[in-house]
Amino acid sequence: MIDLSEQKTVKEKLLEFLSNQDKPLMPKEISRLTGLNYNTVRARLHDLRKEGLVERMLEGWIAKKT
């Protein structure tokens, strides 16, 4: 049986993925590279931006340095 407490949320996966990138990425690139649904990626990026964890730049999205 899978321990659900160890499964990462989509927001956690996105934040971790963006933190490991060396350049801003557009949602389509993120979707392609992670295998996550494009619309889900877009929605969770906006959630993460509201939480102050990512920011939208002209070239794409990046994780804010903490």
C-alpha cells in the first residue's frame, strides 16, 4: 500500500522542478518536461505566485530564491 503522506502535491513537484532549473521556463515547456497536464501547470503556477514562491518573468517562470 502506498503511503499517501509521502506523495508530493503538484505544487510541491512544480516548485522543486523550477528550483532545479537554471533558466525561466514557459508552462508548455514545464508540462512537456514534467509530464504534468498543461492546464494544471498553469493553474498551480498562479497559486504558487500568489504564495510568493515563484515569479513570472518575460522569458518564463522561475522559483524565487529563499
